[in-house]
Amino acid sequence: MPELPEVETVRRMLADHIPGRRIANANVSRHRLRSETLAGLPHRLEGRAFAAPRRTGKFLFLDLDDGHTLLSHLGMSGRWLFAAASEDSLDAEMPHVHLRLEFADRSRLWYQDIRRFGMLRIVPLARLSDDPSVRLLGPDPLEHPPTPGSLLDAAHRSRVAVKTFLLDQRKLAGIGNIYASEILHRSRVDPRRPAGAVTPEEWSRIAPEITRVLGDAVSRMGTTFSTYRTIWNEPGQYGDQLLVYDRAGQPCRSCGAPVRRFVQAGRATFWCPDCQRRAATARKRPKA
Ligand SMILES: [Zn+2]
């Protein structure tokens, strides 16, 4: 599932290509995304031009020149695909395309979504912060990097496991299952610890890893397991940087012990029990 780094990669690429382009034609499929029909989109989009796209967490805001934004979430398998006028990379027979935009200069922007958990919706910019999908989102960790103190406050009295806490979009917007495991491994924190019991010292390791892991993943265009692609239909390149995610049974890259997988709140967690022992730093061997 696309997380912050994948969505930010898409945003940056769209920012290079769509601002100022005017939509000449818009066509939608007859399918629904989540529960929403797309039938109303074409007449709202035709004739409009895009401004610079923005993002909070996993949501993209493709602002239009009429005071509205096209709110987009990639869900499990959504992709924005772009082709310049001279390119024939978008094939009319391509399946699962739910929105086809053709610009006045004949370049094209398509939205493809195999599993249809994504979202496309027009929202007035003046009401965006009240939108039910957006209003509960916590801070975006690239825009507002978390500090040990902000995380300690956000987790105050929380009894959910720290891995599950990191996935809570109301606390931090954008971290998903891949990067939560990676952040906790690099911070050497046990993913099962109740978030409210994580110590200030542990948050001081977690906070910089959130920014570092997400930033590194953005610089490598995200991680592709199955469906995520950039707007040029390329896979992300962060997969070979993963230390624990999807590596169950393989040796930990730090200590050699087997990486473990277990299910937490319905989601797979990957970790190294040796490196992420509870209060690992407190158990350093005393000086001889
Ligand atoms: Zn290890």
C-alpha cells in the first residue's frame, strides 16, 4: 500500500508536469472507488487547469483553478500515470483505468486502480480542512518533523502498541506498515511496547528515524512490492534498503539473528527480538 514516501514521489512528479495544464477532456469508468461514483467528475474537471499539487500524509490535493481541489488517495493500488503528447506509453486497452484526463496540449493523466480502494473527490478548498477524510489527520512528518517531546505528548497514556501508534493517521499522517517496522527496528524499540510506556530516551531515537527513513525512501522513489508505480510506471527503489520488512526468517542485518514476523492489530510486524529488546540500552554490559 502506498505510504507517505510513495505518495510524495507521485506528488513531486506531478508538480513537474501538471501545473498550468488545462483539462480538455475527462472520462471516468462506471465503477465506484470505495463507495463513490465518479460520474460527477468530468463536468467538474473539463475546462479547469491544475495548480501545484499538495500532500498531507497519504492524501494528495490536486488543486484546480476554480477554488476546488481533486482530493486523491491511492488506497491499496492506485496509480497516477502521465504521458506527454509525444508518448504512447498509455495504452487505450489498459485495464482498471478509472479517470482519463486529456490536456489541451494532448498530454494525458490517468488514474488506474486495480483494487479500487482509492479515492477521487472534488472538494471546495475553503472546506478542505473540515472534510471528513482530512480533518482528523495528524501532522505530516516531512512538513512538521516530530520531536521526542511531541511524540511523548501524542502517546500520553496510550495503551496501544507503539507499532500500532505509528500507524494511527490521527497522530502522524503518512506512516504505514512498511515504514513503521523499519523505523522501530532502526530505533531499536520493541514494537509491542505500549506507546504510553515508551521512554523519553526511546522517543529521542524514534523521532529522528521517522524523518530519516521517510526522507531516504522519498529520495529512492518509495518501495514497490506489487502495485505501486511512479507516474512513469516505474517501481520504487527503496526495497533493497529494508532491514526487516518482509524479511521473516532471514538474518538481521545488524546481529544475524532471524528476523521475526507476527500480526499486530491485523497487520504484519517485522522485527529483530535481539536488537529491539525492551530497554536494550539499559542492559549494556557494565564496565569491567
Ligand atoms: Zn538484530
